[in-house]
Amino acid sequence: MCNVDKRLEQKINEKIEEALANMNEIRHLAKSLDTRENSESFKYGLVIGRLYNSFYYQSRRILKRDPTKDEFFEFLQILRKRENDILKMIH
């Protein structure tokens, strides 16, 4: 990552770890909202939504502004790198 502020990058990685550690919350939420209890794509969507919300909020808190397009694309790169970790925890 070259354009994202290091504080923001660190916070994004912390939020990914937090989401992985709290996967039971995601499973419970998915079970409460989705009639297909084992919908992996729904759970994945919940995790990504949670992480996107954190990314946007932390950008506003740390940088005092909305994230740029470049920062958003770098956020997506972080997610791609961690995709297998996220998918493993969903199962």
C-alpha cells in the first residue's frame, strides 16, 4: 500500500482481525436475517459490509475526510489479500 495513511492501514488490519475473532456475531446475525442458515455468501457480505463501514468511519476519524478512490482501491487490495482468511472463518 502506498497511498493509504499508515495509521489507517493499521486500523483496517485491526478491524479485519476483530471481525475474524467475532465471527460468532456474524453467524448469529446471518441466522437471524437469512432463511438459508448456511448461506456463506450472505455471511461474507455481512463481513465485507462491516469492514467497509469501518474503513469509511476510520478514514473520516483519522484523516478527517472521506477516503479517496485510490484509498478505496487499496482497501479492496487488503480485502483480496485476506479473502481466504475471511472465507475460512465463515465456514
